Amino acid sequence: MCDVALIFSQDQDLSEVPDEVREISMQENRWIKVACAFPTSPTCANKRGINGTEWIRIDRATYDACLDTRDYRLK
């Protein structure tokens, strides 16, 4: 169970995720916040987060420090 779903991406292919999370939250009669965090700077071309989420703009160093580099396909 979670209260906040935080996606570290700007990939619009993930824009179905907030809808799915909201559907689950309604089925469970609870509130879940959906947000996406992404790096921003004056040189970044993409300044938009994932549709249907709250956008959290962070600096590149913070973004990189939050990334999980583990390959979950390996056992």
C-alpha cells in the first residue's frame, strides 16, 4: 500500500499509469497522490512532466542520485 506514487520520468508513454493508480485508489476507497520528478535546467528542452501527474522539477544531481540502477531482470 502507498499514499504517494512518484515516477522519475518524463516519458509520456507512462501517462496511463496515473489513470490506473487513480482507478485502484477508487476501488480501495482511498487517496493516492501521483507525481513525476524530472530534472530541469535552462538547457533542458522538455519542461513537461507526465500528463495527469503533479510535476516536481529537480536539479540533475538530485535526479541522478534517486535513480535505481539495479537490473531487476537478473536473479
